[in-house]
Amino acid sequence: MKTTIELPDPLFQQARRYAESRHMTMKALIEQGLRKVMAEKKEEKPFRLRDGSVKGNGLTPEFQNASWEQVRDLVYDPVHGRG
């Protein structure tokens, strides 16, 4: 497949010198670079969110029957909450 890419002039010049010094074509250099980057991504461990749960006895009595909106509003209330 043919495609066109745009590179900053300094990067292109550096890549061209690199390829020439190794007797490679720009095509071969770009293919090698893309393969290397994609192989590195496969080796990375997927993100895993740590367990942030805490031990406790559940909600305090004033929140037992509250809706999520009521809890949220109280938490972000600058006078009574933490907001």
C-alpha cells in the first residue's frame, strides 16, 4: 500500500542519514520503526485499576436512605462537605 506521510524537515534529514549509513531505504527504516513500536505495545501490561475499596460498616445512618445525588451534593457543598 502506498501512502504519504509528513515529517518535520530535521527529522526527515536525520532519518535519511540514518538509513543511508545503514544501507537501508527510507521505506525499510519506517517499516522497521513501526514494527518495533507495535511490538513494544504488545509487551506492555494492560492498565489495571487497583482495588480501592476499604473495610467498614457501610454508610453512616444519615446516608443509608440517601440517593446518590444527595450524597454527591453534600460532598461538594462548600459549607458542609469537602468541596
